[in-house]
Amino acid sequence: MIASRQPEEIQTLVSSYEKQLEQTENNFIDIVIRSEGAISYQDVMQMPVPSIKLLIERMNNRVEEINKANRGSRR
């Protein structure tokens, strides 16, 4: 609980939350980029977290499939 913390601890927590927020926003932008615009930032922001996780898993699986196919065609 932030309310029970000392000022130094609060500043550390806020800094940690800001870093987590920045990383989350970066991840959301990566989703938009990797989807090549098929999914907008607003779309991602409106999705529940479990759906975002599933989307990332599916996107990663698709990229792996494409990479395997590309490696096979080079031979």
C-alpha cells in the first residue's frame, strides 16, 4: 500500500510504475507494428489483458511459421 510508505519508498514505487507503464506502451506499439496496421493502438488498448496475451502468442506462432517456411525455401 502506497499510503503506508515513507516518501522515499513512494518515489521508488512511482518510478517503478512509470517504467512498467513505458514498457507496456512499447509492447502495445510493437503489436501494432508487427500486425502491419491490421490492429490499431486503440484496438489494443480496448482489449482485456488475457486477449492481448493470446494475441501475442498467436502472432509469435505465426512469425515462427513464416520463418520456418522461409528457411525451408532457401534450401
